[in-house]
Amino acid sequence: MDRSVTGIHGRRKSMLRRLASAAVAMLAVTFLCVPPAAALALPTPKDLTAFLDLECFKTSPYQPPATTLTVRHINPVLSNLPIETVTLGQREQLCVPVAKNTQVPPSPALDFIKYIDLACYKISGTTVTTGLVLSHLNPLFQTLPRTQISMNTPQQLCVPVIKNNVVPPAEVLSLVRHIDLKCYGITPNNPLNQQLSLRQLNPVLTPVIPTHGAQVLYARQLCVPVQKAGDNIPAAVFNIVRWIDLEKFDLATPALPTVSLTLRHINPVLAGLPIEQATLTGASQLALPVAKNGNFPPG
């Protein structure tokens, strides 16, 4: 072959190699410069609490291993109440997130709310007889008049769990695992008398429990935030969960599917407890967000 032709082919191959190398380099730079996916921002206390509605289902009976916990109140209104040691009794309910009527919680609150599942266990404790004024936080009920109640004797401790081993994203888990609510019986037991449509938000239950009507009846409990001894709550999370106050009302619904689940504790203090089997046997209560004595969540 003519040397000039050979030289041309050589120069072409060299140029192609240089172009290929440049393309690879550009792809590498592009890959390295792609920013990581943004971490999910924490919701404001106001957004999380205002749209936190939990439908509470009766569960099949279950008695956890003997477990004694020391809890303290973390909401500013009740910080003067004494620290108390309680023992977990029989599991009575599983409370799961729902949306009312056509409401959709705002983002990023929705990303957290849909993973708030609380298993409620019977407890006993000291009667505190504390007078409070409750205001509804959810926009649907904000126009309802405030109510005066007496918060009396502790009846339940509701603690965070996951269903069927469906673990929420890390940022979500870092918050929901620290939600502990101590539920007190209240008087008077005034009726709310509201007709609602309830829609499941958690991905485990959305395919199996249909949207359904519900009649909200009598107020029974006030569930207030506490911290268990040994649970080191990050400051940013603490400043959100301390504002979660839920008033529980009796609920009447049509017959709903029976659902069998496995529950696993996610709070660090209870993570060593065994996995539980739970069958949901019917919705019995609806927990609605409230503020106490005009102390509203910031945000």
C-alpha cells in the first residue's frame, strides 16, 4: 500500500482514538458532576400535625413480653407533669394514617405521615386531672368551637411500628421512629357528629382497605407526646414530635376487610421486642390533631 495512504489511515485512527477518549472523559465528568438526590426535608410541626389523622383498628389479642418503660412529657403545656414508669399491657389497637374526604396532606408532610403507624398497648398510671382547652388543627375542622376537657387517667401507650417489614425511607424513619403517645381518658365525652370519607395512606393498606364512610362520634382520649428513657431524639425531630397531640373519637364504619399483618417495633428502646402478628378486626376510633390551651405548633 502507498505510504501516503497508510499515513492517512494512521492519522484517522489516531484522531478517532482521541475523539473517543474525549467523549469518555466528558461522560465521566458529567457523571461525577450530577448532584446526589436531595435529602427529603423535614416538614414543619404545623404541616405534620395539622394533617395527621389516624384510623385506629382493633387488633387480635397480643401480650408483649414484660416491658417496663419510663416516660416523660415533652409538650410544653404538660412539661410540669411527673415522669412515670409504665408496663406494657395487651395490645389493643393499631392506628394507621388516613386522609379525610378529598384532602391531600402537603409535601413533604405526606411523605412522613403515610408511614406513621402506632401500636397501642394498655397501660395504667397516675390520674392527673388536668384541665385543658382543645382546638382542632386540621383545616376541615378548624372552624369548630374549642372544647374544655379534663385529662384524667393514662390508658394506653402508642408506639411506632412498621407493617409487613415495609421500611420507610431513612429520612422518614429518623422521625417516625420517635413518635410515642401516652393516651389519657378524658371527660366530658362530647360527640363530634361528623360524617367523613376516609382513605388509607400507607402503601401496605391502600390496596386492601377501600375508601369508606365513617361517622365520628364521642371523644374518648387525648394522646400526648412523651419520650421514653433511653430514646435519644435528635433536636430537629424532637421539635416536631413534641407537638403531636391527637384526640381520639369513637368511630362507626361499614364492615371492612379483615387484614392480617406482621408488626415490628422501630423505636430504639423497643427494637428488641419480637415481631408481632396482628389481625385488624374493625375500625373503632379516629385520632384527630388538636392543640392544647392555644399553644399551636410552629410553622
